[in-house]
Amino acid sequence: MPQFVEVFKCAGVDEWAQPEPGMVIPFGGSNVVALQTWSARNKEWANLRLVCDQPGIDIEELDPGALLLYRNAVSQEVAEHKDDPQYRAAMAPEVIGGNPRFFRIHGKKNTIDFPGVLVKARSSRKVEASLRVVVVKSMSVKIAIRNLQVRDANGNVVFHSDKPCDPYLEMAIMDSIWIPQTNMMFDLVPSGPALIDTSDQNTKQAVAKGFGLRDPNNAVIAPRVELGKIKDVFQKLKVDGTDITFFFVNQVLAGPTGPVDGLMMPEGLGFVSTGHGRSTFAHEAGHFIGGHPEKRGWTNKHHTYDSNRARDVVMLMRDGGGGFKIPFQFVKQFRSFAKNRNPAPKH
């Protein structure tokens, strides 16, 4: 049967969404999709018409030549990431068979909230395939990314990680994952490194209390540390006006499970390790953005598994670390963040 499929991976088209494929279009912009016609099996499918009952949805058929050249360029760029097989698996465009036609869907006039509207591929007799479309405005999440600093054995201020991160580069990677799939972007609030100064008596006592030390003079921030135990110390280092403040550290321990690439706490405190993956910042942000407010703050909802294909390697919120794909079914949940962040008062 004819079917809508993605042209580029992780770009706002989810061909596995149910009950029909889904597409996210930025308000005032557009997105592209392929329609597998399988016209060799049924000649009528070669002439399918794309229609939509919603005013403001414009449909433009594309010459595949330039689009396929661009797909080849994307494939080449992805292939160059030889050190990141997960990125290659998630982002390399797949071959599109079935005598495909290519379309650009425009959403220039109106926003369309979930559950969206249907773009239908019609033959002379019936609807042969459908695509569910939403048109959403840009939404921002304010973040800070701070390289952690500590005192070394000689009392000098040093970075906790021997390879401090570039906050603007990390934000750009987060945007490259989130904007195409949700039209959500990250606004980096300027901030400098975050110093936990154990030469300060109050800080020393707070660190000692968090780690359960009797003698505050033994309070240090080790290279491998369970940072959640000193949450109150980091809370004071959170940047005002941010939804999430990330701290870039050498290595994060998550209790008995050992080292992890990243960790997100309900208070909007995120920790990312030196050896993190390309999508770790984006993944940890998802734990916070996809949560919901409760009496004790935000808690995670585990959107981790693609049941349609029985795989989770490409999923941004996969267990054990971030992939890249944000399924259409979770876009609404993530975009409810602004409402959940400032819930309506109870009467």
C-alpha cells in the first residue's frame, strides 16, 4: 500500500507513528516527506492527489533531483562520524523504495495543535494513505551550562574535568536534535564556571554533610563523585532565570549503578560527564522537559522504547543513554512543558 515515509532521519517526520505517520511543521515554515506509491503494482497509485481540509496547509510536489543530491550529502556527513556508530545508525538516510514522490508541506498561515490534521493521498476511489500534521510555534527552554571548578590538593582552582566543554557548541547540538522534531529550542543564559570552594567553611561543612563525613576538613570533590549527595551545594550554583542548569564534570556516579554519562535531578540540576555522548545533553534535558510537576518537584516519565520496531537504539530517551529520535507521540508531551512549568493555580 502507499505510505508516507521520512526523507531525513530525526527531522520531524515519524513514519512509525500510529495510527498514521506524523509530521511536525514549524509555524511559518515547512517540512518534507516522501510518499511511496508502489505504482508498479497499481498504476492508479502513480497519480495520487494530496489534499488537506485545513486552510493554511499548502502542498508542493518537489523535483527529486536536488533533494536526492542533498540526501547524498547528508549520508556522506553522517558516514564521516566513524567514532559514533549510534549517530550513524540514527541519522543515516535509508533507501526509499516504492516509486517515491516527494512533497513539501507548508504551514504558513495557522498553527495546528495536536492531534493535528490529516494530509490524504487520494486515488479516484478512496484515501490510500494519510499523514497527521501539526504546525507549532517555536518554544524556548532556558538553560545554563557551567564547567565545574574545585580546589586541588594545593588549594588551586582547577576544572573538575580535564576537558571542559564548550557551552555554545553543546547548545547547538541540543538544538539540532530538538528543533527539527519539536520546534523547541534552547536559550543559553550566559554564565561562567561554577566553583565549589571547599576553602570556604560553610561550603566545606555542606559538602561534608552531604557525603556523611564527620570531619569537614576531609571534604573534597573527588574526580568520581556522587554529585546528588551534595544537591544543596549545586542548588546555590543554579543560574537565576534558567529552567535547567547543567554542570559539566569529570565523572558522575549514580549510586550503586556506577559511572553514567549524565544525570538529571527534579530541581532542574543536570550533570554531564567528560566522556558523554553526542546526544547526552539533549537526553538529560528530555528527562526534565518530559516530566511533570508534583509536590516534590519534577519526576521523569520513561519514554524510552519504540514498540513498533521493537528497538530503542535511535530513541533520544532510550534507557541507558541518549539516542536521537523523538517520536511523534511524545512531541505533545514535551511541548506541554511551558504549561507544566507554570501550572494554573488551584482554586
